[in-house]
Amino acid sequence: MPAGLRTKAILSRHSNLLPACCPKPGSSCDPANFILFSRRYLQELCTTKNKVTMYRMQQSGLLITAALFSVLTVFAQEAPLNVKEINPAVEKIAAQLRAHYVFEDKGHQIAAAWQEACKKGALDQVRSWQAFDSIGTRLLRSIGHDRHLYVRYDPALARSLQQVRTDTSGEPEEDDALFFEGPAARDRNYGFEEVRILPGNLGYIKLTQFNISVKSLAVAYAAMQLVANTRALIIDLRENHGGGSNIGPVMESYFLPANKPLLEIKNRAGNMETLKTVPWLTQDKYKGPLYILVSKTTASAAEAFTYTLQASKRATVVGQRSAGAANMNTFYPVNDHVYVSISTAAPTLPGTHQNWEQEGVQPDLETAAGQELQAAEEAISKAQ
């Protein structure tokens, strides 16, 4: 156990012995007061005539003494934020919303409502940047009704975003290498968590993240090769919260013709890009029935995959209505502790204004949570 956590555990076990000069574990404590606490506490341990307390002193006194130095650091790190630290972060987020949100008018509205809510005390309970993350995210989403709006506590990424170079448009040139090729991607097998053949020669792929790049192509190829000769294929996206591809919609291309338009991506400036299936896939298309399992937490890129295949009448969707996170997001710096995610592009079906933002993907076969796989297997059996 790390020293700080070990110290807190010690103090928690002996919280009934703590004198009033120090707050209970889990609250903040001024280091100067804590030094006073340590002196008084040890004096009480040494002078008490209570046998139970003396026994506790023998069992833990030395350990607590050794822990006093590390606990100073722990409490110092938990010093609560103040208004002078929070207000600049609030204003920076508002400025980023006004400058970058995909729909300019809505960006200004969200920014104004965010500032007003903060002035009225919406963040008064924030005492740490971690709390700013959770409380700030809830507030932003309640205002904007956009699941790609959030604040995230990540000092390493926050600092790197502040240092990132910008192009002539002022938009960050994000480095995707870490997401697509970093250790975390490899540890997750690029999202391909499970590939197997179910009874009845049914293919099953559990995909917990979309992470498609040159680096992961071999994994995608291997997964699709294993299920190539199955009677039907089930792709499980119930725990998939999104991700992306930097080489085009490869997985969709296994089920649809080459160069088929899937989505039109529009940005704030009105520029549009049409997302199409890739023409260079050398493996055979999968021709069997396709079933996609979704849940209320299936989101973003996982929804895009499901939505486009459902709209193309190529897949049967089984489960519950998905999260409803259609917009595409970009990370912007706030300070050395947190960054903000802002929607910067919106996808629609070609030639329409239709997407799944807020609405989610509606399943063709709705089931209770936990019943999706069984329902898909039964549907396949009935159809064949």
C-alpha cells in the first residue's frame, strides 16, 4: 500500500483517539496544526492511565510516529482550492466553448449559462481538481445536453495540451500516436477483448474500444478471419464507449461495399467531409447475418458503427437504447491540472440532418440488460 494511503488507514483505525486539534481523516489539515496535533497526540498516549489506550500505544504508537512525516505531505496535497484558483478555470472553459463549440450560437449559450451557474455557487463544494472534474462535468452536461462535453482531471495530458503546437487556424494539432499505438492500446489488444465461436457456429467478437490504425490492422484481420466461416456474427459493443480510426472505417467495410458513404461530418466553419468505407480492404466481405449488442453505455464511435450499419439495413441491433453521443470532440487546455472536452464536429447520415445525438441508437430488438446475447442467439435460430 502506498505510504499516503497506509498513513490514512492507520489514522482511520485510531480516529477515536485523535485530539480536536486535527480534523478527522479525509478532511484537509493545515501542516502547522498537524505538527501541534502530533505533539499533543503523543503526549496523550504517553501520559494516559487508560489500559486500553496504553495497549493501543504499544501496538501502533511507533507506526503512527513514523507515519507523521508522510501524513504531512498527504494533507498538504489535499489543501482545498480557493476562488482565485477556480475562477480562472471557469473563465477559460467559457472562452474555449465560445471559440470552438461546433454550433457557434449554442457554444455561446452554454458558456453564458456555465458562467452564470458558477457565479450562483454551482462549484462552491469543489475542494480539489478531482472534484472540479466530476462536478464541472455534471454541470456542463446538464446545460449543454452533450455527452462529449466534460472536464477531465489529468495533469500530464493537461500540461501537454498547453504545450501543443497550433496551426494557422488556431486548432490544436493533436498527437494521436499515444491513443492508437501507446501501451494502453496494446494492453487492451486494441479493443478486441474476445473472439470465439459459439455453439451452432456463431461468431462472437467482444469489442470494448474502437482503436483502428495501421498498428492494429493485423488484430482486426485475425479477428475477422476467425469468424469468416460462421453462420452469423455477433459483435458485442455493450462495454464500448467509443474510440476511433485514423485509417478510415475499416470494420464497417467488412459488411458494406467499398466507397459507400456512411456519414457527413460538418464542423463549425461549415466545412464537410464524407466518411466512406475503405476501398483497399483485401479480405473477403462478411456475408452472413450481423447482430450488434448495445447498452445504455455504448457511445460515440461504437454508436457510429451501429447507427450506419443499421441505417444501411445490414445489421440487427439488440439491447437497450445507446448513450446518444454523436458529436466529435477535441481536448482543449484549461490549466496544469484539467482540460475540457468540446464537441467540434457533428455527423449526419448523407443528405439528411439525422444522427443519434441525445436520442441514442434505437435497438431493433429491445431486451433487458444482461439478456442481449441470449436474445441474439434466439433470433438467429428463428431466422434460420
